[in-house]
Amino acid sequence: MVTSTRLLMKNLEYVHFLVRLSILQLISAKRNVPESLRVQLDMDPYTDVVLTTFKLNLSDDWLRKWQGLALPILPPTTPEARQYFFKKVCEYAALASNEGKGKVDYEALACEWNRTADGKYRFYVTTEVLAMYAKTWEKSSNIRASQELILDRLQDISRSAQFFLAPNQPFPSY
């Protein structure tokens, strides 16, 4: 009985050791962004220098280390980032329209965004993040434009009604 208990304890210790080892391997394993994507979208790699250049909170610091980048890839989450997005997407949409293109060049937008990311208000983005965020922006812009059109039409109807009502005019008698 004592021998089987010792054997069981040794097996449990071994299992715990394997679990701790696998957790350490998961934590230490880098899940870097592919080098080709990093270069394509003008993202700087993670180095010791970026620790002093971009001081981040613990979760963002962990994420950038895990991604292997100077700044983590995050969607526009701050009001400043959203404002920058709206400004830039309008510029790039106008550029695409002037050039006769049907779509915004999200790669060029992502490159410009990443070159100017500051680690305080804006972080790195990918073309997919910008495209998905743009879909939301397009929907809200379409809703806003539809509301403005409806409001204009309602004002036209109101003016027409006033014209046909002819206030302060006697009703004609026949």
C-alpha cells in the first residue's frame, strides 16, 4: 500500500511538472507577427529600445512582446484614434474616388497609420482591422446621410403644405 501511494505521488508530481513545463513553454513561446506583414505595413520590431521609446501599460506591453512588435496591433479604441481614422478614411476615400477606384487603399492607410502611431492614443493596425472598422463607419455614414435626406424631404413637404394651405387667405367661394 505504501509503495502504491508513493508511486501515485510520484506520478502526480510528474504530471504537475509536465503541466508547469507546458505552461512555461506557452508563455515563453513567441507568437510573432509574420516578418512579411510587419515590413509590408511599416511596423517596427520589438527591441529593448522600444521599452523606453513607448512606455505602455502591462497588458499592452505583454501583447507587443507576444506579437514581437514595438507597439501592439489594436483597433482604434481611443477617441483620438477614431477621430484620426475618420479624417484619414475620408481622405483616402476621396483619393480613391478621384482616381476612379472603387475601394479605399487600406494598405497605404495602414502604413501611414503605423508610421505615425504613438503608443499613447494610436497603436499599430492591419488592413483587416481598418477594413472592418470602415464597414461600421460606412454603415453609420449611410444612416446619417439617409436621415439628412429624409429631413430635407420633410422640410420640403412642410413648405409645400404651407404654400397649399395659403394661410391668411380667404377660402374661395363659387
